Amino acid sequence: MAFELEEYLRAAFRDKLLLPKMPEREDDYLTPATRLLEKRRELTEVEQALSAQREEFQMKMESLQQRRKELQHKEGQLKEAIFKFDKFLKDNDSKRSRALQKVSEQREQVVQKVVEAMQLRQEIARLLVERDRLQRHLEAHAIFRSYLQGVLEKTEQESKWTEIQNTATKKTLQLGQIKMATLNLFQLATKQMKLQVDVPLEDTETQLGTAPWQLDQGFVLTNTRLLSQQLPLLLPHGITAPAAFAYVMATLQTRHP
């Protein structure tokens, strides 16, 4: 491009410097002074033409220089615009790729959520069926539950009643033994003391209040060892001291008839 511009300027300058041909004159009729003036005139015209050409050339060069700067500036702007546009395209491609990736991921998540929702609905339906089945089973066995509950309560009551009866029987037996022992002691004492006491056989309290404290002192001392062995065994079982004493003394009857 610079070479073509240089050739154009040379051709234009060469054409501009071509002076118009002077009309042919008769050299024979010109004097030397006239010829000198003519040559000076021609030289002046050539110099003026050259000066005009130089100014025109300078103006064109400045214009070309200005155009070159403008072109360079426009070229820079164009390059910057191309760079920005290319970056814009790349950014758009990147954003588009990310958007497509995000859309794909969201689509997969939606599909997964739909599958999970279907599975949950199936599970809920299964659990509802199982709940209804268990409800019917519970209602069907409710009567047996009530029956077993009643049996259990009755069994507990019977167990408590049996325990009460056993305790009462034990206490009754113990009381009978004490009464029998008291009676034996009373009879033994009255026999030893040769007393005539009118006390009913079933009046145990009167027997306990009379017989033990009227026994012969030698009889009691003789059997002290047996008393000391038997009383500690009877007292922890809730038997009072007089009753225990009577029970022990009753056992002596077999040894001291």
C-alpha cells in the first residue's frame, strides 16, 4: 500500500512539473539580453511551479499522515471492538454452557424428585393398607384383650385373697396353738399348786393373767434353761411374752407330768 502511494505521488509530481512548451520563436530575432530575461522568466516559473508542487505535496502528505493516524486509531478501535466482541462471544458461550449444565442438572433433580414422590406415595399407600389391617386385627382381638384384662385383674384379686386367707389361716393356727399352750400351762399350774380355779376353757386372757405368775418358784427355776431357749425363738414372730411363756411351759408338760 505504501509503495503504490509513493508511485502515485511521483507520477503526479512528474506531471505537474511538465511545463507548457513555449511557442517557438525566432531565435534569430532575440537579442542575448532578451534571451537571458526569457531564461530567467522560465526559471522563475519553474521555481514557482516547484514551490506550488512542494506545498501541495506537503499538504497531501499532512493529509495522508492525518488519514494514517485516523486509520490507525480506527484500526485500534476496531481491534478493541473485535477483542471485546470475541470476549463477549466467549463469555456468552461460557454462560450458555453453564446455563445448559444448570438446566440439565435441574432437569435431573426434577426427575429424581418425581421418582421420590412416586415412591413416597406408594409407601404411604402401603402404610395406610397396613394401618387398616392392624386396626382390623386390633378390633378383632379387642374382646380377647378385655377378657384377658378381666382374667388378670381377677387373678390378682384371687391371689391377694389367697394370700389373705393363708395369712389368716396361719394366724388362726398360731392363735389356736397359743390358746392350747395357755390352757395346758393353766392346767399344769393349777395341778402343781393344787388350786381349784373356775376359769372357762376358752377364756385365754384370764388363764394368761392367772396361771404363770402363781407357778411354784422351784418349778420355774428348774425349767429356766428351757425357757431361755424357747422364748427368743417365739418373740420375733409377733408372739407376746406371756403367750410365748405359756407356749414354752406347755412343752414342759411332757417332761413334768
